[in-house]
Amino acid sequence: MMNVFGRRSRRGFTLVELLVVIAIIGILVGLLLPAVQSAREAARRMQCTNNMKQLALALHNYHDAYKTFPPNSVGTTQPPGNWGSGNWRLHQGNRGSWINGSLPFFDQTALYDLVNEGGPLNNTAAVMTGRGGSHGLWSGYYPYRTKISAALCPSDGRGVRSSNNSTAKNNYFGSVGDSLRDNHNSRNNRGMFSHIKGTSVRDCKDGTSNTAFLSESAIQTAWGGPACNTLHGCYTIVSGLDANPSACLATRGPNATVIGNYPTSHQRRGQSLYCGYAMMVGFTTVLPPNSPQCANGRGEWQWGVFPPDSFHPGGVNLAMADGSLRFISNSIQVGDTALPGPSISLLKGSVYGVWGALGTKDGAESTFLE
């Protein structure tokens, strides 16, 4: 278009046109960001399942060597011994977890040797008294500060960001099944992991493809308050859980927070990879995934209801005893969680629905997941 001086004029954007373009760009960005976040979470979830597969494979290799899976925890006062051949006499001071014995089976032989033979305290030449002392699992014992990437879910991230001076964190837990009372020190948990006593494939009479093996839990970093919610592995103290596990559900607050009687000291979920208490490295199949977590009292040695939880939308990853992996929804059928916990001597099948049946290794249930 020519102006009055015979020169061609340049037409710019009007304000309306500029605002329309900005609005369109904003809409496109708004559509793109969730897609990018979803793709990233899909990649993290894939890495999480790969980690769990590696751990399950390591445990099966352990089984091939010793004809049994390692126990969830080993004794605290007996002298050092060998993890194999049913001799569970190891470990440093407090209870060593199932991951200690399986270290050589996922390329951690050097760390296993260091843990098994003792090591320096706080990087000095001193060796901890009693092979770990009363709190060797979290009071500065150097090998127990060694992080293992295969034990950390990338969707959580707390373990990766934790200080090198703190104990190694973990996101992967062994199933104690639908056992409640004393699931921290019972040698007869209905799941695949018990205290001191190892479980073999022949003990899994429900079939390894129908029995829960490993799952995950977020790492707890706070003692209650606004920072504590069901996706952070937080737990509260609730009495009488064995008579009515559903009492734990009352601790769910608004916006996924947890309310109730918070412990003010002692260890938290996922805070010590090498500590073999159920609270530290175990999970129950009673309340559904991503439900509140409750203990009978304060302290890492307490029994309780410890459902798996994660930052994956909608549920958690679960490794079966045959090494296969499933994704378990938060809405899995759990039966009547107001019923008392099962007695090993009086009850075989689980009263906690499909979820409870998955947790039992010999409950005479046939459970199939689509």
C-alpha cells in the first residue's frame, strides 16, 4: 500500500492481533507442559520398574545359591556369620535388612565384604564396637552411608538428594503379607519376608505368580506437620491395629495430609536401607496402596500397617515372587479392613480381599490380576 508520499508503508501487528498470538502461544504451552511431565514420569516409572526387576533378579540369584530368599531382618546379638545355608547370625549391631545379604548378587560385592567384615567409623581407623554398636545402622557407620542407585525410585528423589553423611535411603520394600501384630520380628509372617527365617520357593504354595514380593514406598523426611502426607511415607501411632486395621484410615487428613499422633524421634520409612525392621524395609497387604501408614508405637522396631506408596499416579509398582512386575491400583479390592488381623494357626485365606490374598504365600487362594 502506497502512502501520500509515494512510499510503501509497513503494516504492523495491532494490539488485538498481538494479544491473540500471545493467547494461542499460552494455550499451546499449557497443552505441552502436561505432556512433557507425563513423558518424564513415564520414563521415571520405567526406571523404577527396572530397578525393582534388578532387585527381584538378585534375590532369585541368591535363592539359587542358598535355596532360600534372605530374611527381612537378622538377629542383633549373635556373632557374625554367613548369610548362606540358613545361617542368619549376621549383622552389625541392630538388624541387617534383606538387602544386605543380596548385595553380591547385584554387583555390590565390595560393599558386601566391607559390611560383612566391619569397617571404619566416620572415616577413621576405629572399628565400631560389637560390629556396629547399638545403633550402628544409622549412627555413622561408613558402609551404611553408601547409596545404591538400584534401591532408589527416580520419581521420589529424596534418596538421591540426601546428604552423604546420612544413612543410605531406600524406596523398595519386601512383603510381610497381611501379617499385623509383631510383623517386625515374627519368624512366621504370612508374606515372603520374615525375621531371621528365610522363605523358599517351595514355601510359596499359592504360586509365585500370585504372591507379592517387592513394592515401593516414598521416603519420609518430616516428623508430622504440614510437610507430612501419605505420599511421603509418614506414619502415625495408632493402638489396636491388629483388631481393626481400618482405624489407620482415620489419620487421613485434607489434601492428602496425615493427622494424628506423630512420633517425635526415631527412624522413619525409607530412612535406612540396611535396617531390617518392617517399618524400614517391609510393607503390608492390608490397606490399599497410598493409604495412611500407622505403627503400634514409637520406634523403628514397632509393628504396624505399612501399605506401599509412591509418586506414580494412581498406584504402585509390585514385583511378584516369580520376578514379574504389575502395577497395582489404589482401588484394588481389600475386603473388610475392619476385621482383626489373621492368626497363622487358625486362618489360611486372607480376609483382606484380593490385596490380602496377593500378600499370602500359602493362604490357599488363587488370585488373578488382569
